[in-house]
Amino acid sequence: MIFSLMFFDITYWMYLIVAVLYLGFWLSRNKWLGQAATVFTFIALFANFMFLVSRTVESGHAPFSNLYESMVFFTFALVAGYLFMEFKYKMKVVGAFVMPLAFLALVVTSLLPFRYQSVEPLNPALQSIWLEIHVFSTFLGYAGFALSFGLSIMYLLKSRKGASESGGGPIGIFPKSSVLDELAYKTIAWGFPFLTVGIITGGVWANYAWGTYWSWDPKETWSLITWFIYAAYLHARVTRGWRGKKAAYLSISGFIAMAFLYWGVAFVLPGLHAYA
Amino acid sequence: MGIFSKVVLKVWKFFTLLRVTIVLLISLALVSVLGTVVEQGKSAQEYISVYGEKVYYWLTVIGITDMYHTWWFTTLLSLLALNIIICTIDRFPSKWRSVSHQKTDVSLRFIDNLSNHGAIEGVKARPAEVKEKVINILKKNRYKYEVSDRGEEITVMAYKGKWARFGSDVAHVSLIIILLGSIFGGIWGFKDFQPIYVGETRAIPNTDFKIKVNKFWIDYYDSGQIKQFNSDLSVIENGKEMLRKTIYVNEPLYYKGVRFYQSSYGLAWGKVKKAQFVLVDKETKKQIGAPIFINWNEKIKVAGADDYEVKLVGFVSDFAFDEKNKVVYTNSSEHDNPAVRIELYKNGKLISKPWLFLNFPGLFPVMDDASKSDLILTNYQPIQYTGLQIGKDPGVNVVWFGSIFLGIGFILAFFMFYKRLWINIKSCSDTVDIHIGGMINKNRIIFEREFNALVDKFRDGLIE
């Protein structure tokens, strides 16, 4: 019996339940649904954590060695980050835009070819302490960007013409658009330094393994593209004429670039970074 | 003002605009995509087979086949660098002034107009007492402060985290340092790749030493998957072994600023250790005597055909012939069509230098017509090589220094905040009114709560 696969399934279904609960809370404003959503999120996060633990025990290395393992780490960071935000800012409705993302992430993970699921020893290139540091910090960054993506979508919905600042309708329950904008910034201000550390530690590692810290490999280049977009976002937010909607669109483009950096490069573009 | 300085001023003004930064960043992001869609640095043949000759022509004209080194991509990067430098220089002095010379003596209107403000009115105490209490609370909350005392009206300016203001400057300077490091590496460094045969000593270009490969081996997991590639290397300088180290992936050898990385391995395509031949009867095709083994570059007598001697002089792993230049070469590093070349001597005189094919024994007779027997290649023992990536990069430490500095800048910019408070203490007949205003450079939501909590602390401290 491979425990990690069992925990994967539990996490998978739990995130579906949680996503439905948060969506239900958003549309019905039922307080109990909201409470249940938070409680179930904790359980789901624990199952997610148990996947990471059991996988580490089974494989003998950190669960960062391929797309399958890293995706489950991604959802863990995303949901943990979300819960932190929910408690700090007391906003449940954001869950309706984050939890479906976590569930969707596991749906695509479950569609990966079976060979990704099997426990493999590390190949020579991955045997380095930099694996842990590089992947860990990169994925904290990814989690921040995914949160900001959900928040930016909410911001765009909220700041549409005709959408009321408060009151009725599904949009009415959203936090103020200025709060959404600020939180989207906060999550990017979290993700951006971690992505940067991820890129730099990747360079340090590449310098050890391949003899060059930067070779314009597709993975490296796409990480830089994502970095450029979020750098543009950070500058847009303090530039007249670029604040608000334009900045939100930049945040969404950044997330799309990140998704391609993560998945597209692995499947579409050939390169050195052939693990995930 | 001369025309020249007018132009310089205009250019300077242009590059101080953040809009320019945003446009440059987005352009770099968009353009960079191109170089990932079209594979970089492939051979002309490969491009033509994918895109056709016409498209390939245009790709090379624009430079997309080696995009990140084209003049226009470098120009875009340089413009961004210029933008960073000018913005930093342009903003720094006024920023420094605003932080080092805080305005303490602000008006009541200024405080009440701040986005975070509160008031505590009718405190029964004298202004000087209130001031002491306020300062105590500020100290407890680790604020630094300055006081402007005019007796009846006292203004306290408190602040913390002023270095957070310079986080973005530190980060921007770091980016320039990293860029400079990469330029140093490009100018004074070099990159090379050398496949070196096991047992061979190879002089390394651009250095004054040699590398000897003592051994190459692969470690396997119990499951049969590859665990590690290893090469046992010696550094030879002036005929002496200076250093010996086993390198593997993620563990290079370092000597005199040059690093040697385990990069690949395989069987040599231009040399063998030894080859095995048999002599056969031309008529009956039957083997005569025992097989003959010849080492590389060795000359031996052919047993059974005593007039003849054979020397092993050449090898290609995948035989191909260039008709134009009349040379033999190997088509690939695979051992798909191995062939050895021998020198054939008769009575001590060189008579021919034929190629023998392992896959096509006896295709071309080797011996002359006078001989009743012929020589056939039956086997060979290949030599293993280890592929070493070689690199010297004197800029790399500059890059790492810049990276650490960048980290510091990010901590200041993203995780620390510059907070300022102004507290106006004004006596109003026998009571005192206190107005408090606060400002933060970012992270307003969090500050709103912190500010309100602080106002409550003042209230509790003053009306006990």
C-alpha cells in the first residue's frame, strides 16, 4: 500500500468539497457554510501535509522531484497561505476564488501519466541541497501569485461599472475594491521576492551542476518573463494611469506566464530543466 | 544652455519616468517569448528542416536563432539598466533628505488630513506631562522621535523602519551589480567542452595545465536506475600531479579559477583500445589460425601470412565519406557503422591503407592479389570518454554578491515598513487635546489596525 497515493486521493476530494463549500458560502452568504468551509480546509490541508510526509518517507527525498510531487506541494503552500490570509484579514469570500484553483491544480495533476506517480530515486542532477532550497522558495512564490490571481479577478469584477461597492448581489459581499487591490499587491509582494530567490538559487545550482548560472534555457527564460511581468506590476501600482485595472491585468498575465513556466515549459518546450 | 546639455536633460527626464520602466519590462517579457518558441543555437540544417529555407533566412536576419545575444535584445536590456541607474540617481537625494530631515513642526491641519488620524480630547493634565507619557508609549513601541516644544503646543514626530525607504534603491543597485558581474564573466571568462578518453592526459585550452582522466564509472541504484556519473581526475602541471579529485554531477573540480563539471560520457568515436582480426582463406572463407589482436598504433606480423605486417591507425564509429574533400569522418558519436583503418606492410614496405568494416566483413579485399588469404575485422574494444564541461567565470562572485545584496534590498522593501506618526499636544484652557496622525509607505490595511491600536494605547495611557 502506498500511503502517499491514498493521501493524494483524500486531499483531492477534500479540496473539491472545500471549493463547493466556499462557493456555496459566497452565493448564499450562509454563515454555517462559511464555518464548515474553514474547518474542512484545515482537514484538507492536513491530508495535503500527510501526502508530503508519506511521500518523503517512501522516496527518501523531499517531495520536489517531479511535476506530480511539486504540484501537491504547490497546493499545500497555496492553501496554507490562503488560511493565513483568511485569519489575518477575516475575509472568507476570497476562498471561493482560491479553493477551486487548488482543486483544479490537483485535477490536472491527477491527469499526469502514471509514471509521474511512482516513487523514484533522485537522478544525478537532482542530488543537491539546492533542490530543497530552490523548489521550496519558487513554490512559495507560485502560491503568492496564485492568491493574487484570485484577488485580481475579484478586483476586476468589483471595479466593473455598475458593480456596487457594498450591498446586494454576489459581488456585494466582496471586500472593498481598494482592499482587494491592496491584498493582491501584498500577495505579489510576497511572491516576487520568493520567485527571485528561486531564480537565484536555481542559478547557483545550475552553476554547480552544469557550469553556468544562466543559459537562456526555456525554463530560465520563462522564469525571467514572469519576473519581468510582476516587476512591471510592482512599478505600475505606483504609477499614475497604471494603477487599478491595468495593474490587475498585469497580475493576471503574470499568473498565466507562471502557469506556462510551470506546465508549458515541461510539456511544450524542450530544455535542460526536464524534471518539472 | 547648449543644445547638447538640453538633449541630455531631455533624455534624463525621459528615463526617470516609471512609464518607461513598465513599457521596457513588458517589451522584454514579450520579446523573450520568441527565443523560447524558436530553439536557440541549433545548426542551420535543423532549422531548415523545421521552418524551410525562406523562413530560416528571415530568422537569421532578425537573429532569432541566437536571440538573447542580438544587438537589439542587448539594447533593450541596456535601456532597462540605464532606466534603473537614472531613476535611482534622480530620486535618491530627495529621498535621503526627506528621511534625514523629518519635518517635526507640522500644522494641526496636516495631522487631521492624514489618512490615519485620531484625537483624544479633554485630557486633564499639563502639556509637558502628556508629552512625557506620549514619549514613553512611543519608546515602548520602538519608535524613534523628535520633539518640537513651544510651551502651549508641542509636536512630536515619531518614526520607525526608515531604512525600508531605501529597500528599492538597494534592490536596484544590486540588479546593476548582477548585470556587471555577468558582463565581467563574458569578457574575462571562457566556456569549453572536452570529451577526454579514460587514461588520456589532455592539455586544457586557455590554461597552463593538463587534466588526466584516471577512471570513469557509473553508480546504480538497486532498482537499476542511474545514481551517479563519476570521473576520477588529476590535475597535471609541469609534469606533476597537483590535485586529484573524483567529480560527479553537482560536484565539480576547481583549480586556478577553472571548474570542471561532469557533463556527459560515452564511447570514443575516433579511437579504440584494440581491434581483433582473423585471417581467412580467399577461396574457402575458412579461418586460418587464431584471431589477431592489435593495440592502437601497434604494428605486428600477421600470423599465417608472414610477409605481411599490420598497423592499427584509424577508427570511426559511424563511417561516412566526404566526396568533395575526400576525407573519412564519423557521422555521429554512435557506433552504428564502425570501421578501422590499418596500414598494410609487405616485406617491410607500406603497400596500402585500407578501411575495414565491422558490419561488412570482406567487402573490400585487404591483401593484394598475391596473397591467398584475406584479413577481416571481427571485433574491437572501445575506449570510454568522459565529457567535461569546463568553465572560468571571474564575474560569478560579483553576481553572487549582487544577489545577496538584492536579498537585503527585498527584505527592506517588502518586509519592512517606514512608519511615521505626528502627535500634536495642545493645551485648551485647563485641559489638553491630542491629535495623532500616521503614515506608512505601503501596506496600508495592516497599518490602519496598528494605528488604531496605538491610538487606544495613548488613550489608555493618558486617561488612567
